[in-house]
Amino acid sequence: MKEELFVSGRNIPNIDPYLNIWHWQIPIYLFLGGLAAGILFLAGVYTILGKEKQMQATVKWAPFIVPFALIIGLFMLFLDLKHKLYFWQLYTTIRLESPMGWGAWVLMIMTPISIIWSASYIREVFPNWDWKFKFLKTFELWVIKNRYYIAWPMAIYAVILGIYTGILLSAFNARPLWNTTILGPLFLVSGMSTGAACIILMSKNHEERKLIGRLDLLFISVELFFIVHMIMGFLAGSEVQIQAANLFLGGQFTAPFFVFVIALGLLLPALLETLELIGYKVPIVIPAILVLLGGLIFRFIMVEAGQITRYLY
Amino acid sequence: MRYAMAIDTRKCVGCSDCVVACQTENNVPIGFCRDWVTETVDGTYPNVSIELRSERCNHCDNSPCVRCCPTGASHIEDGGIVLVTPHKCIGCGACIQACPYEARYSHPDGYVDKCTFCIHRVRKGEDPACVAVCPTKCMYFGDLEDPNSEIVNVLKNRKFKALAPEAGTKPQIFYLT
């Protein structure tokens, strides 16, 4: 028997039983970041492929959500800060070693790109829109002419943003559940999947929905593979990682993880999308909403569970 | 210069004087602490062994908290002491997540706070408050690069361990076993 007891000031409510410093803001921030990355990546790729006409929702309408998602996401990050008045120092320092630091910079670059992208399409939504100033009109013309060249960095930055949402967690060696390199690609592909779901919800074109639905099916499959891969990696790892995996395999997060993330968030939408591909009539809204909710809950569970895992000594 | 601490787990009686001394010396807000004592019981009665450890920030050589700080508020001072500059800290909590020893906490004023090795006392040539107050004299504070210091001597002659060395942080608090 080995038992550890705290005998002094450490058994106090503000610190013990474990340091839970990140609350609901961080999972929402990660979710919105992933969603934005997914939408912008697909918008960029289909612009590069020259399919703006066939993929209207992907290239034009869904990106309108992105500036809002990113600004709300940054606001969530701001809400998470405990020393709020000093937040501006995030942008007076460049520290490449700090994922929090370069992530804030990536968002700072992504937000204006997404605003410019959406603004260049605003006259297709509101034909009578007037930019008031001449330089804005000239700028709009320039953006419309150079969309192809904006799409490239946008798609690349979207991948960086999506991976960043995972690396923000995986960079912490002290939290064994997060400390796996697969978390970056996992969060990226999960973000792509939520982005695709969002496009499906906004699209009115049957062909587009079908194509994005197929892509979503691919993302879901890869995501499931990465999750299995992650858990296998933990089980083959050190004691702290085995304990981290056990949070999902019999531990306190087993039920929410398997019910909300695996079953309702991945398997059921995958099944419904497959049924639709075979030819059954399935309201595509259902898998899309399930994917979005599953993605959100997945991030809540990962952030919450990760903060429980720790080194043993 | 490389400041470090050696703590004799065989002399420590777990009185928590170090905790109280630190809280008083550094005005640690009520409900928080920068150091704490753990008691690990091994075995079943009557065959038990107990290890008492006064724990705090390990002032790691390879500090993950300093690496992940987005503003540079967490930094390494002369002598390897890891410090937080309150007016640079935005309170993002990354360093709290990064620390395998859970040595950091969010101060009610917003910034992150932790053990400073009582740098204000060390600069005057005094020992940190916890070391100075220990009734069993189980703690040794000093410069690892000074061959004549008491800590170098004690680490030469005793068996010791560090906490979670597998975390790769190169901790600088040594526990004499």
C-alpha cells in the first residue's frame, strides 16, 4: 500500500485537489479556432481549385462566420486571462517557444485575412452595399482580382491554426493526457470536420452538400483513427500516460467520452452520412449538428481531463 | 552561480514551519501557499515507512514554465532562480499547466505567483525564510558551483533524489533520503 497525505497548508480549497486553471473559455476558444480553420481551409482549397461557382457555401457564405468565430474566440482567451489589463503584452512580445504566444499571433493574422475575404464577397449578399470610401472600393477590386493568391496563404494558415489548437495543449509535458504529438493533427482534423459540418448547414446546393458530406466522412474516419492511435500510444507509454488513458477506459470520463464524443459525435454522424451516400434520405442537418456538438464536447472533455493528469512522485 | 536546496527527509518532522514562515515573509494570500509538506506512507502497520517532504518550486534548469510563457514574465534570474514579473504576467495560466510540480498558483490579484527562493533575502546574503526558520535544520540552501558550500558537501556525502526527473525539467531541489 502506498498512500500520500498532505499534512500542511497544501490541502486548501484554492489549490487542491488539483490545479484546475482553465475553465469553459479555453475549450470554446479551441472549438471556434478549429471551426474557423476548417472553413477557411476548405474555402481556400476550393478557390485554388477554381470551383467558386459550384461551391458557393464553402467559398462564400460559410467564411462569413469565421471573423465572428475568431473574434469571439479571442474574446474567450481574453476572458480566461486572470490579469486582464495586461493582455496587450501578448502582442508586444514574440516568443516562438510559447504556443500561447505564437497562437495569439496566428489568430492576429487570420482574423484580418478572414475579414478581408468575407468583405470581398459582401456585395454578393447585399448587392446595394456601398463602401463609402474610394480606397475601400479600390482595395475590394484588388482583393477580388487576387483571390487565388490570397487563398493559398489562407489555406496554409488555416492548417497552422487548426494544428495550433492541439499544440496549445500538447506542449505541456506536465499534463500526460495532452502531451502527445498526435493531438495537433487530431484537433486539426476535428476542426476540419466541424468546419465541413458548418458548410453543410449553410449550403442549399445538393451537389455541394454531398461532396462536403463525403469529405466530412473522411475527416470523421481519420479522427476516429487518430483517437484510437492516441489511446494506443498512451497504453504503450509510461505509467502516467496509462493512467491518462484510463480516464477514458473505465475512469471518470469514460461515459461522456464514449457517449457524446465517440457514439453521438463521430459514429452516428458517420453512419447517417454513409446511409445518405448509399441513397437513403437522411436530413443532413442531423449529422452536421451532431458533429458540431461532438467537436465542442470533445474539447471540453480533453481540457477538463487533461488537467487532472499529472506526474507521480 | 546555481542556487539549489537540499532537504533532509529523515530530519523533517512535518511541522509546517516552513509553510508558515513563507506565508508570513512573502505576504502569501490566505488560502494559498508557495511551499507545502507532503507525507507519503509506504506499507501497512506495523511495517510502515514515512517520508516527509517540504515541497516548492524546483527552480528547474530546463523550466517548462519559462518556455511556455507568452510574454516573458516567467524568467530565470541570476543563480537560476525562476521568477515571475507581475506587471508582465497576463494570467493566461500556461505556466501553471506546464509545471509538473504544481508549484504555481493564480494570485487573487491576477498574476501567477510562486516560490522565489526568497530572492530578496538571498541577495542580502540570508537564507530563504523556510530554511532559516526550520527547527530541525533539515534544509540546506546554497550555491552548487561553490565547492565549499554546505549544500555541495551534503550532496556529496548523502544519497539524494529529485522529484519527477523523468519530466526532463532538471529540478534543483534535492531530497536527502
